[in-house]
Amino acid sequence: MSDVLLRVEDLRVEFAIRRRFSDVVRRRPARAFPAVRGVSFEIHRGETLALVGESGSGKTTTARGLLRLTEPCGGAVTFDGIDVRAAGSGDLRRLRERMQIVFQDPYSSLNPRIAVGSALMEVLTVHRIGASAAERRERVAELLTDVGLGPEIASRYPHELSGGQRQRVGIARALAVDPELLVLDEPVSALDVSVQAQIINLLEDLQERRGLAYLFVAHDLAVVHHTADRIAVMYLGEIVEEGPIDAVFDHPHHPYTEALLAAIPGEGGGKGRRAGRARGELRTELAEQAGCPFRTRCPLREARCDTTPPFVQLADDRASRCWLATDPAFDAGAAAEAAEAAEAAEAAEAAEAEATAAGEAIASETTTPPEA
């Protein structure tokens, strides 16, 4: 049995751009926006891979694409040797017993008109788990206990639960079919900080007891630093850096990764002070143009960034999509800090020169004799 549970190769997802009346009149061809552009990664059994990036980077679309909740337009997804994209409706249903998703918003993912116990019973009935209704009710009580809720929660409706309790119900629903892979789509971003810690601890405990593999989609790097084994950083639909979590945090090889780490409050991003914050905002139109899509925001931009950089395989199971990463000694944090120091020194020199010029002008005015 292979240690690789999920393999994603060159996954592509596009969304059609709505045609305006003028496009139809002028017979302009239909266009599509490339939301996910050739994403590839692997998840091993019992491993947690964090997929991180800003809002709009394509993380959730990637997660939905590999589960075929959103249909991909290209690439391959292989789960335990099975081609997910080629699976028919019956095979896909059986596959989804082995890979499940926990959604970001625990309230909108639950039907407000159905009690918690009935929602869990429905999952067991659809997948034909349990020989009788009594056995299924017993299974529902076990699931609620596993996620830290009591059996009495089964009679309650979603509006009667807190955000943390709703998310626990969502986790219980995903666990009802005994999956091997859980796709966690920002499972704690809508929760209070104290509740986030409880849910993270619950997920770690479930992973240890059940041997689960996680794809942890998030934009909060401080959260994934304590939960993930490896990290893949996405920007505008493609992975720009990948590697072991501690190695990437300590020595990033892409300026965008450094910018994300710099945005972590305090010094949670790694060793020492962080430099190289990103400038401006994410520009989706750059996804369809040649060159590095991060070049307009990068503090380390060079002339060659106008051409598309390669995805460079580095030592220690790491990779980076940056021209600077072709230098084995490159460290994005150190380079950004050096660039920031040089910029500060240049600004100080300019200010000093301006002050000197102003002083000389004042001195010349005071020493010049008045005209007769």
C-alpha cells in the first residue's frame, strides 16, 4: 500500500466570465477566468498539509475541485490509486465515504429546519451505515460524544447552538462515514480565538485516534504553524512555495511567503524580526499575463520577473516559484530585510542631504550684505 493517499497533478479550474450584450453583438469569443492554474501536491496518510494564501488566491476552489464539488477543467486527482475525475456517480459516492469536507461557515452548512440528530441520521441512511434505526441512533450518540458534545444535542436545532458547537456538528457529520481524508476549509476562521483552540485540539486528537489525513485550508499562518506537517503557499491560483512547515517558516524562499509571515502579529512568524511586507493588493488580472503574478507587490522585484519563473525544486523536500530561488543560498527573509535596510539608509541619506542644503541656503542668506 502506497504511503501517498492523495495525489493532485496539474489541477486546473476555470470559471466562465459572463458575456455582456456588446460582446454578443461584436461576436467576441467567450472567456474564462483561470481560478486554479496547474496546482500539484501530495498528501500522505496521517499527514496534515496546510494550503495557505490570501483571500482570492484559489485555496477553496482547489479544495472543491479535488473533491469534484466544483468540476475541474484539467489535471489529475488520484485518491489511493483511484482516478477521481474518471469516477462515475456510483464510484464517486463510494469515494466520498473516504474523503469528506468540513466547511468554513458552520451555520450555513447545516439545514436550520433539521435537528442535529436527524442531519446525522440522514448521512448514515444515505450511505447505508447501520442495520437498523436504533443502531443508527446509537452511532449518532457516539459521533456527538467523539466531538465533545453530549447525546442531548441530537434534539437541538442549529440556531440553538453556539458557533463552536455547530462546527463540532459539522465535524461529526464528516466523520459519520469513517473517512480517511478530511478537507478542512478554514474550519476555525469564523470562531472566537478561545473556541479556535478547542477545535484545533479536537482535530489533532481525532487525527491521532483515527489516523486521518488533513488538507487544512487557511489564511491564518499562526494557526497552521501548530497543526500542519507541510505547507503549500498559493498566490493567484498557483503554488509559489512548498515544504516542511518549520523550514518554510524559518527560511522562506519566496517573497510572498515572507510577506505572509510578516503579517503575523508579534513574532509568531518565525525567528527574529520580519521584513518585506507586500505592497498594494492582489490583482487578479495578472493571472492571465506572462511573468510573476506577485511582481507588482514584491519588494525584491528584478527585470527578469517580467518573465514567468520556473517552479524550482530545492533541497530538503522544498520548492519555490521564484527566480531568486534558483540561488541555493537565497533566503527571502534575509533578502527582504537587507532591501528594507538599504531603502531606509537611502532615505536617511536623502533627508540628510536635504537638511544640509537647507542649512547652506539659510547661511548664505544671513551672510549676504543688503543691497544699497
